[in-house]
Amino acid sequence: MIVLASAYAALIAVLLYAAVSKARDLPGFAADIAGYQLIPQRLTLAAAVAVVSAELAAAGLLTAPATRRWGALLAAVLFAAFLAAMASVLRRGLSVGCGCFGDRDLVGPATVTRTGLLAALAVMAAVAGPFPFSFVHLLVGAAYLALTFLPARLIGAAERSRVGPRPGTHWDVTPQALTAEKLGILYALIAPTCGVCSAMLPAFVAAEQVDVVLVSAAEEGQVRDYLAAHEVELPLVIDPGVFDRHGIPWPPYAVLTDRQGVVLAAGGAAEPGALDALLGNLPRVT
């Protein structure tokens, strides 16, 4: 029975870390919730507060044997809700930051796997019920954390390693004539329904060493309305097949080429640091 009972220790660590990470940037977490497009925009901040409060409450209930089953049930409800929201995002083909731990991970196979395993831990703790604390619980709980997060990391690494154009190949998206002669061209792949894309637009605009061209597979009018709402004026190419043709699963994604269209680097651009790393592949001016 100690195998089931130890699940509560792992859940407490995960719930506390998740709650604190989200609480540090509640507006950012609310923006992630808005990206799911499941509730009205005006309710997203209240929903963010409710989720953080529920995570803290579940962690608190799990600490005491007398209330442990209630904490486990609350955690199971939370993870089930997260899974349902992620399934809805994947079904609609949206690109959304999961908001799981205050990071910029996008909803996908890795986040779904991790959340499903956490839900299983919550069920295990609910079944075990009120067991008194034991140091062994901490050891087994630590093993559960590794078994929960490692598969997600492996899945995420596999997804990143198999997608996108390779350096040295030719990028086949052709923009309109660009007037500035800079070191290269940065193609920023975006979508109007992508919450992370909205957060990255200022970074794309601020890239000074390159000409920046936005690329989208969405309907042109929708994209232009989206850019106008964010006051972004950059060259835009509409290419419905760009993601499938290059094996790119979701935006935001960036492709850096030289002036002849040869790929210098490519990769996910879900945070400014990732974009800076790509731009580091520009040729040096001598």
C-alpha cells in the first residue's frame, strides 16, 4: 500500500511549485488561459486566481492524513480539467502556452502526457487515503516525480528534433521585395489564435539585424486584423501549406536565412531567448 500512499508527497511538491510559479505572474497566466478560448476574456484573471487557490488548497489538504483524500480528489479534478482543456486546444488546432508551471511550453503531446501522469498520481493518493507520514513516502514520491516528468521531456525532445527545415537547405517562402539590405531574413511563423505568438510579436518587431517577414497559414483578412489589433506593421506572407510542407507542428516558429534564402537556423520561438539564439547564427560583419 505504500506504493499508492507515497503519491501524495509528489503531488504536494508539484502543486506548490505550480501555484507559486503562476502566482508570480498572474496576468501572464491569465493570458495563457485566454489562449485556450474557453471562457470570456473578462473572466481570465478570476480564473487564474481560482486555479492558483485550488492548487494551494489541494496541497494543504494533502499534507494532513485526515484530509488527504479530499486533497487528492481536488487535485484529480484539477488535472482532469487541465486535460480536457488541452484536448480541446489540440482538437481545434490552436497553438497555446499550457500555463502549467509559469513557463512557455506549448500544449502538445508532452504536456498532455505529463498532466495525465499527474492525474494518475492523484487517483493513487485518493485510493490510498489517510496514511501517516513516513520518510519512505518522500523517497518513493521523488521517484514518482522523475517517472512523471521524464517521459514528457523525452517526448518534447523528440518532437523538437524531427521538425523544421535544416540549415543549408533552401527556404521556399518568397516575400515581396525587401528594401533593407541587412544580414539576413527572419521568417516568423505565427497564427492569430496563438497566444504565445502575441507575446512574441514585440520581439519579432525589435529584431534589428534582419528583415522580418511574418508567415501564416491562416486566412489573410484574419491575420491582418490580428496584426492591426497589436499595432504591428511587418511584411506578411500567407502560405496555407507552410507548416505541413516543412514538418512544423505549431507556431511561433522562426526560420533565419541569408539573402539568397539558404537556411542558417530554424527552431521554435516561444520565448525571446530562443529567438536570440537563432539570431546568433547570423554571419559576422568583418
